[in-house]
Amino acid sequence: MRESSQDKYYLEKEGDDFFKRNFANKDLSELRHSKKIIFEEIQESGISYQKVLEYGCNFGDLLFHFKQQQQVQECIGVEASNQAMTFGKQKFGNSINLVNGTIANNQINDDAKFENYFDLIIIDDVFGWVSRETLFQSVSNIDNVL
């Protein structure tokens, strides 16, 4: 797989910086407004799903909402920020699974169990952060797990 200095920077620095700028020390007791819209749109679509993957899930509030409101079987989030993942694990425990990485490079991609595994994949405001060097690999990985 291609390596990208942009992806490396995002994993090592910008992911955590983004979390600190936007979420640290804020009231996060409710589902964020932008995530409520996504949840409602998916509900209204009438699609059926039991296994949900969200790329760029931040601390996993949308996934937790799916788990609580829709009683889906499994929710996994891929997130570049270790601080966001730590916060999400403290907030939601083991009800959702959070994996560190990017769309192009994460442990979900490397596990054959996840080929054609997910019924629903959410990608919200993430492609602007995807390196052009790994864009094709990212799209290929999405296709592989859906």
C-alpha cells in the first residue's frame, strides 16, 4: 500500500489537534446536530442494516446512537485521532468498536473477516482529509468492506 506524508501527519498530529479544537472541554452529552441529520436521513431511507462502519467517526457518538436507537448488531468506527478514540471508549465503553487509522490504512482492511461485511458505511466530511496519493486505495477499501 502507498504511504502518504499527509496521512502520516493526520495520524500523528492533525487528528488529535482537530479533536482538541472542536470537541475537547465541550458538552458532548447529545448527538451532534450534523450527526442527527445523517441518522434521520438513513432512518427515512428505509434501508436495512445490522453492521455499520463509519470512517472518521471522531469519538463515535453517531455509532453509539445507532447502537442504542436501532439496536444494530455491530458498530465499528475508524478514526485518526487517538484522543477522540480514548474519549469515545470512556464515554461509550464496549458498545462500539473504535479502530485507529485512515480509510487507506487501518486494521479493518487487513482482516479478511471484513470483506463484504458491512451493510452500511458512513463517510461524513472525510474525503477532504484523504491524501490524493491514497485516494484510489481508500475507495477500493470502502468497496471491499461493503
